[in-house]
Amino acid sequence: MYGSFPGARPRRLRTTPTMRRMVAETRLHPADLILPAFVREGVAEPVPIQAMPGVVQHSLDTLRKAAVEAVSAGVSGIMLFGVPEDEKKDAAGTAGTDPDGILQVAIRAVKEEVGDDLVIMSDLCLDEYTDHGHCGVLDEHGRVDNDATLERYAEMAQVQADAGVHVVGPSGMMDGQVGVIRDALDQTGHEDVSILAYTAKYSSAFYGPFREAVGSSLRGDRKTYQQDPANTRESLRELALDLDEGADMVMVKPAGPYLDILAKVAESVDVPVAAYQISGEYAMIEAAAEKGWIDRDRAILETLTGIKRAGAHMILTYWATEVAKGL
């Protein structure tokens, strides 16, 4: 009957797949995606990461192939993490600033393979290279020395830029890191190298599988420099500082548990915003899918759509190439 309840029927716009696609408010695109990749020194074949089914520690040859595959799928970037041989780790993480260290070798290999067809990004942090596993050098009391660590980050920025990286990603959460790195890059003729600031990086339980992925030697935790999961305003303060120090892009990490933070950051800035769907987020979906408890492909797309909907312009995800192919 005319005028009968309900007069408004939102379901009309959900009637068919084509209708739903037409009115979709959020769309994933391959160009949104960045592939994190691990490269391990001294291996001829890729090494599977047990806690992350389908992800490996690459050899240089398989890293090259992964980069080419990412380009072919339309992925925008690759974030490289180096995994040095254990005997090369030391208290200062010197393998991280060795021009012939594994990460610098990997940057050159990918640049040689794909040139500028992929935005080559590098993790700028010491944790993979220190024998204690922390993101900086330690003082006499065993605490991470912020300012001494900044000196090491400046060196890392220079060698990574010399190797040909397009973007450095300082992930150690040291106070002042973006400003020091910007100065180091500018003073060594690398003004065009961008900084993707790990602005809101929380001390999260979801990093667990990543520790295996990079062969971490960590003893203790990182709660004195990564952010407290209970805090919101702290992230906005970090955001203001990073932008003031010259960050070109900013990131929220992890992504899924911190969509509220991601939304606040995205609403507050006029620079590109990234979110990192981290190892634990990946592992949970893969494990539940293996058990038959969830639909793997739908869960992957749903989580990525949620991250994009919250405001991310770029998403780092271990599914980047797979999802890009599907899109």
C-alpha cells in the first residue's frame, strides 16, 4: 500500500552483485598495495617461515623474481627487510650500515631488476642486526640509548640511499628519528629519497611471527620505545612531531587492531597515510582458514577493505601480489 512502512528501503541497493559494485564506497586497487619482503643472507633457496604459511625468507634470486611478479600484478611498492647471518650480529648492528650488508645488496638487486617500476622501500632499523635484538644501541644500563641510536640511523639512511632506495622506513620509534634522517639524506645529496615515518607503531602481541621472519635475537620487550596500546593522543603527538621533522608519508602499525587510530591520523593530515597489516594479522587468517573456520579469500579482502575504508592510502600486506592479481 502507498505510504506503508518502510518507505526507505536501503536493500534496493544490495540486490545484485553489479548493483553492489556500482554503489561501493571503498575500492581496493593494486596500486594501494605494498609487499613486505624478507631477504636472508647466505641462502641459495627460499626458507619458509613456519608461523607465516606462504611467506619466505628470500634468496637474492627469488627476491628478484618476487619483485618482477609484484610489478606485473600492479603492486606499487616493496618494503625490504634484511636477515643477516647470525655471526654478523653485534651490539651496534654494524651489518646494518655495511654497504655490502644484506639489505643494501638486496636494494641494489631489486633496483637492477625492476628500476623505478616498483617503489623500493627499506626498513631503517637496527633490530635485525643487533645481537640483543633491540632497535638501537644500548647504554651501560642495558637501556636503548635514543641519541646514540640516532647517529646509527643517520648512517643507515646514507648507505640505503647510496644503494638506490626510493623510500626509507624508520621503524625504531626513537625520538627525533625523522629529523635526523632527513638531515642525513639531504646532507649527502639524497634530497629525493622519501621518508615513510612509522608514526604510530604500537607495542603489539601481533608481531610474534615477524620475530621468526627476521631471525630476531630479542631479549625482553620494546615497551620503552614502541607505543602503549592504551593510548590515542600519544599517536597524534607523534604525528605532529614526524610531520614537523619532514616526514613525507606516515604509517599506523599494526593496522587491524588500530583502525580507530588510522582514521584519526587520516583525518588529520594532508600527506599519504599507510597502514601495515602485520605478521600476526596474516597468521591468524591463514591459521583459521587452514582449519576451515573462515573463508580465506573473503577474509583477506574484508580486512584490507576495512583498512582502506578507515583511511589508508597505502597498505603493506603479505598478500599484496596475490590480491593485486585478483583485483
